[in-house]
Amino acid sequence: YKWHQLSEGGKHVAEALGGERILPTTTDFRQKRALNVVEEMALASGMPVPPVYLLAHEKGINAFAAGNSPADAVIGITQGGLDSFNREQLQGVIAHEFSHILNGDMRLNLRLIALLNGILFLGHCGRFLLRSGGFSSRSSRKGGGGRILILAVGLAVVGAIGTFFGGLIKAAINRQREFLADASAVQFTRNPGGIGGALKIIGGHAAGSRLLSANTDEASHIFVSNALGSFAFFKTHPPLEDRIRRIDPN
């Protein structure tokens, strides 16, 4: 069911995170600049120009690309990113996201979202059966309560173990792809100061890159920086310092 929802492309992901499309008719200077930069990076990477979505209620600095293919891809950026980046840094971040589109990372990311939702669903079923107490009522007097209890515990355990290892896999895959996207951003812009400067801005910002949307957890691996905050158990992104040093060893 989740994969069916995600078949709509990046639009579904952006709207689930609270994003609204930035229209070409906008008169806001920062929004207009974002649209212009996306067009520039589309030309630089040789890809179609995707729609741009703004997460207007997010003060954390972040951005993402989502979709099944370049044809249904979208670029998203938070209000914090729009307010904090200059044009050079915005180019670096948008180029980073175009790398994810070009390298096929988006489709893999959506598959991971669907897979992890399936595992979570098993765990939710188990916990629902345990909370409902169906095994302790009339069914237990007929001998069926024990089987329901075993099923409930089994589903809950499968869900918990699957979610744990799913988080590890998501984090391991995404960390290496972030390094590649950073390098591609430098290639597209011919300017290491763009993405490097953007990562420094994120590291020094009070809100960091954390997002508050209820759906952030399932999509945490699609963002340019860690969207779950510094206390997240599974870090889906390499440390900012490591990424900055690879771009700017000094």
C-alpha cells in the first residue's frame, strides 16, 4: 500500500512532509531565487526542471529530492534553508540533490521507505493484538488465546528486529551516497565553496537540520543533512565535519 502511494512520485513525499509547491508566479525574492537555481542546475546536469516544494513551517536547514524517476522528481527545501543560504550555497545544495536524481538514489530511497513501512506494519499488528487483549477473553477459554498471544508476540518481535536492522541498512547505504552527492555538487557547480559553505551554515545554525514533521522519521534518509537531530539512534548521514573536510581539507 505504501509503495502504491509512493508511485505518485516525489509530489506525494513532499506533500506528506508539509510541502507546498513554489509557483513560477511567486513574487517572493528567495522563492524566485530557488526556482532560478533549480533551473540552472537542471541545465548543468542535463535533466528536466523538477517542481520545487517549500516546507514553510520548518526552521531547520534542509533540502531533499524525491521521486521514482527524473520525470516525477521534485526538489524540496525548508524555510530555514531558504532564509539561511546565499545563492552560492543554495547552488551547492540543489546540485547535491540533482546528484541523487541522476544517480538513481531517489528510487532506492522510496523503496526503503515502503520496505520499512511494511516491517513497521507487522510490529503495529503485534502490538495491537497485545493491547486488545483478545487472547484473554472468550477465545482463551476455547484454547485459542494462547495461539493469538504467540502470534502477537511473534509479530511484535519481527517488527522490532526488522525495524532495527532496516534502520542500520538505511543508514549504511545513505552515508556513502551522501559523500558521492557532495562530490557531484562540486562537479556541477565547479565550486567547492557552495556545498561546503552550506554544510558549515547547517553546522552553525541553532536549529541545525532537524525537521518537526510527523513523517520525517520514515523519510529521514532523503535529506541533505540529518533531519532527526543529533540524538537520533541511527545517523542516516555522515558527520558534518567529515563531509566538510572531504570538500575543504583546510
